[in-house]
Amino acid sequence: MEIKVFDSAVEVSQYVAQMILEEVKRRSDSVLGLATGRTMDAIYHQLVWTAQKNKVSFKDVRSFAVDEYVGLKAESENSYQHYLNFHLYQQLDFNRKNTHIMKTSMNRIDDTCFQYEELIKKVGGIDLQLLGIGMNGHVGLNEPGSSLDSRTRVVALSSTTLKSNKTLFYEESIPNTAVTMGIGTILESKKCLLIATGETKSKIIQRLVNGDVCSQLPASALKTHKNCELILDRDAAKLI
Ligand code: GLP
């Protein structure tokens, strides 16, 4: 895992947005894996601004969300579907037929997970996977204890994640389960960018960088990936 440290979160978002644009310019129908969360806000904002300025089209880009809550209403503004629509899809010329997220309201949720994996395989795998890291080291919503070869599945959210993410919810309470790409699914991506900004992530980044690969720190699995960058601002990197 190559570590890159930038002076500020703005520089991180500029760098990551540029990487995404280069990927889309390289191959107009690239397959992107998309994370959500606070870290990604600035990155998507920068991506939209730069893509519009440089007139880069996303009409053939395929995308797969990394996770989604279970049990939210279809129109819920707290869903990751809504997040990606708001921050990305409706800002650029994505063709909605090419954008994918787990349909967690369906009854046969295990079938949904299986079909998601099949669809990723059918398009030839993920070219560029964006990832944030949770305060407890989760990637996607693979919580501590997740098997390092896990696949897309339903997971119970940890108390750390519920506490951290419930502040983002309004008008409904945070579900305690979600569907996430597995760690095994993520590791099959051709390139991964693991991104952390802000001092609140500095302790988990210290554990990630200094520790071994272990299921108690799911993001550590990315150390076994051949093409993964850990992209930090100075605050997130302050303990390494
Ligand atoms: C959230 C998301 C993850 C995200 C991570 C970091 O729970 N489900 O996909 O990468 O945790 O979130 P944040 O950027 O808000 O700290």
C-alpha cells in the first residue's frame, strides 16, 4: 500500500478527483466503486467541478455503490442512493441505467447480494474503487471481525458506526443493518484508493499503518492489494 500525504483535505480531493477523471478519460466506460460518507463529500464536489470545467462525460461510466442501509424507505434522504444521486449522478451526465446500488428493500436480500456480485463480474470487475475508513477501521460497512474474503452480504452495524453515522440521519432513525460489498469483493478491484482526512481519523490510521493485516481492522486487508493507495491529509497522518 503506497501512502500519500497532502497538506490539506482540499489537496486530497483535488488529487482524487484527478485520478477519477484520468480513469474516465482512459476508458469512457470505466467501472467505478463508490463510497459515501463525509470524506467523500469534498471529493465528489471537486470531481463535479473539475469534470464540468474540463467537459468530461460520464455517460458511459458504470458505477457500483459500496454499501447501503437496509430498511429505509425508497425515497429516504438518508439512503446512500440519495447521497450518490445528490452529490454525483444528478450533477454529471451519468446514465442512471449504468449506476448500481443494492436494492435493500427487496424481500430476497440474499439474492440481491448474489446478483450484485454477478453484475460486477459481468462488467469485468471494478476498475477504480474509492473507499473511506470508519473510526473502527471498517471499509464499506465491513465491521471489525469481517472475514477478509467476505462477499456482498447483510451485516450488523457496530455501536461505533451507529454512533458516528446517526448524526447524519434526520427524520428517521438509523437502521442497525446494511448491505456491503465484502472485503473479498473490494480486493478484486483493479485499483483501490483508501482516503482519510481530519484528525479524528489519525488513531485508526496509526493502527492501520503500524499494525498487521487482521480481521479486527478490516481496512488492513488493503495492505495485501497490489495497487492500493492510502491518501491522507496532514491531520489524518499526524500519528504516523
Ligand atoms: C461510512 C460509510 C463508508 C465510509 C466510512 C467513512 O459508514 N458507509 O462507506 O467510507 O463509513 O465515513 P466518513 O467519511 O463519514 O467518516
